[in-house]
Amino acid sequence: MMNYLIISIIVFFSFFIQDKPKIIQRHLAEKCSRNRTANDDISRIMLHFCSIAPEEPSNPYDLDKILALFEQNGVSAHYIIDRNGQIYELVSEQRVAYHAGKGKLPFSPSFENSMNGHSIGIEMMAIGSEKDMMMFMPKERYAQIDKKFIGFTNAQYESLNWLLADIMSRYPDIRKDRQHIVGHSEYATLRRTDPGELFDWKKIGL
């Protein structure tokens, strides 16, 4: 009876352990983030897409090159999710990642030019629609991209759902609604389009 109980407990906990994806640390240089202060209360999550499609339309998801580009430009996000759903931690949540830049939300609080300090940034390796990508690359270059690279994968949505729940379990001020989980385009409307019109908010329950 005791052996059966022990086996049952192991199976029970193994189920939850298997459900938790492995997060690989690929921390960016410190210049891409800063220490949090007492005023940096986390109440938002911001979603982004990224690729090197403008430079390499035939190979847009080279992680090393994407991260090198981040470091070159002094920007970052806390996490990036690749096409297979693998989650990488780029910046510790204890630090402020430089992912939002200047802008403001169209509702209160607007966090004008201060979103970095109040949010967790999540990048997804994805390419938006032709319309979404117009500000980043010409139409002719967009046409060179294999259609399999455009949009988001089911694996990414699965990992994103897990990651959102995990983050919200630590920050009770983040509610699961469209005022607390936002896209970069809602904040930086004149210079960003991500996560774009191909991102299916319904797949994360919003």
C-alpha cells in the first residue's frame, strides 16, 4: 500500500513537471536593461514580434543574429519564444528590459514613455502581414519570404499561454484582459505594428 502511494505521488508530480516548459537562459548584455527601482511596479505584459526578415528573408529566425541585433541596438525583452515554442529568458524579471521605448497607452494609466518599468516584455519569433511589415521592409523583399515563416505557430501560442499564466501568478496586478496584456502597437502606434493583425488574441483567451 505504501509503495502504491509513493508511486502515485511520483506520477502526480511528474505530470506537472512535464507540463512546465524548460526555459533556457540567454541573458543579454547589461547595457540592454537596468535595475528595477521602487517605482517599477509590474502591472502589464507587452507582446512583440521579431525576426531578421528585412536583412535575411530566406532565414529570418536565426536566434544568435536576432540577439546580436538586440545588443547592437541596446534593446531587449524579458523572454523570446522561438518557432518551436522554446522559451528563452533574455533579461531577469528583476531588471527592467528595454522593449517598449517611447509611447503611451490609449487608456489610463497611459505610462507615457515609462512602460518599460511597469511591464514584462515577451518577443515571439514571427513575421507579420505585408501591411504590418511595410515600415520595416519593401514589398518586393517581403515577397521573398517563404509563407511558412509568416504568422505564429501553435507551439508559440501554447508556450505563450503557459508563460502568461506563470508571470501572472507572480504579479497579481496583471489581469487577464486587453488593458493589462497589450501589444507594442497599442503603445507605440506610429513606429510599431507588432504583434500585428496575424496574431490571434483568442488563442490566449483575449
